[in-house]
Amino acid sequence: MNKISQITRRDIFDILKIEEIWWAGKLDETEFLSRLYDLESMPSRDPRFSDAAGDIWQHRINNDDWEDNWIFNDERFNLLKCNDASFLNFLCEMIHPVVRGYLHEVDKLHRIFNDSLSNDGFEIIERTRISNRPVFSGRMKFTGKSSIEKKGNEIKIIFNADYVSQQINLMESSIETSPYQAIGVAKELIETACKSIFKSRQEEYNKNWDLSKLMRETTKLLKITPDDISNEAKAAKSIRQILGSLSAVVQGIAEVRNEYGSGHGKDSSFKGLQPRHAKLAVGASSTLAIYLLETNEMRKDY
């Protein structure tokens, strides 16, 4: 169930209309929306076109016979009822450096969004910077988030900023409202970390590997398997135990995701886990991702 109410969402849209703030910024509508949605896979409301990209072009660029704020009420994007993470991503995209160039406009919108979102316990914060301009993501304010937030900030330094902003946004927004979705994204975070390491080293990975296999091959690539620790190393036994447990952590997250995560359909008797379980999965996956990425950075020349 969404925690950002329709009242809050309408308040934001009404302010944008009254202030005459153009939601797509310096982009045209299809450019803006394509950054968030696969328009070619979405249906057209005009029988002359096969997808949303076609009818948006027809009615906003060619004919210009839709009202400027049509997006706020279009059921395909469902901004009044979509999940909280998708709504936050839409708002954050409105103040992305690619979309809006003037910092005073960004600051104004940032204040408008947070003034309204605070009523439901959400906020939009700066996550990183591109060309010294802020990139934002939304989050829910809840106790115990600081460690996850810190890990997200560490990961974003190495990953693509836009990708991390959306994924961390999705995890944080889903922990309380959709724990199963947060668990699904936690697994994807480890997968992305491993695959990015292979890519950075110009090595190939098998797309058919499951997560446990991908993790094992990544540790081999980084030479951080238990067998790579010499007997002469201080605390060699303890280090081997920690490294050996990495596979158990990955296996555990994969199994939790398969049973409770967002990647599989559930039957009518499905009962999900609680937010505290999602926090555990998100925290564990973030810690592991940071360890792998930092090790890769340190051993780039190996």
C-alpha cells in the first residue's frame, strides 16, 4: 500500500500548474519520459499508433492538442496511484541536471517537493553530483536508515550515478511498504556489482550463471577466495572463514528473494516478510557490494 497519499500527489501537481512550472524541463516530453519508462512497450490511446511514443509525438508535438499537464492524469503512467518509488523517481527526474539547467529552479522545486512530501514522512535528498550539479533521490524517513544510506553513498561513487539513485531510491522506499521488492533489488545489487567488475576487467561472464556461481567466479577473478590466503597471513584462519561465508550470504539472499522477493509470482496465500527482514537483506547486500567494488578498485592492476 502506498504511503505517499493522493492528496500529497495532487498538491504537488496543483502547485506545478499554478506556478506554471514545466514538468519536462528543457527536454521534450518523449525525451523526458523515455528516461523513466519504456514508451515503446506501453499502449497507445490513438489507434493510428502502436505505442505510447507514437501517440505522445502525435498529440504533443505534431498536433499539440493535449493539455500541457496531461501526464498527471494519464492512466498509463498512473502518477496518482503508482508505487511510491516510481512517483519519487518522477519527481527526482524533474530536477535532474539533464532536465533542468538553472539551479534556482532546481532549488525551488526541491523545496516544493519536500514541503509536500514531509506530510507523509518522505523527502528528496541529494545523492551525488554530475558536473557539480546535484542528482537527487527520494527516501522514506525511518529509524535505522542511516547505515543503509551511508552504504548507498559509498556504492554510488563507483557505480553509474543515475542507476544507483534509482535503485537505492527503490530499495529505501520499498523497505517499509513493500519489503519483498526491497529484497529483490538487494539481490540485483550484488549481481550488478559482480557484472560491473567483470566489465571493468574486460572479462566475460556467462549470462546463465546463477547468483552463487556469479559470486564464486567474481571472487576468483579478484583472487579473494579462501584458497588465496596464505598460511603466513595474520589471522589466516579467520580471514578464510569470513571469505567462505560470502557464498553463504549470497546464497541466503538469493533463497530469500526466490521465496519472498519481487521476481516471482505468488499465490493467494502468500505472506511476505517484515521490514526488518528487508533491512537485513538490503544491509547485507550493500556491505557485500561495497567490499567487492572496493577490492576491485584496489586490485585493478593485478
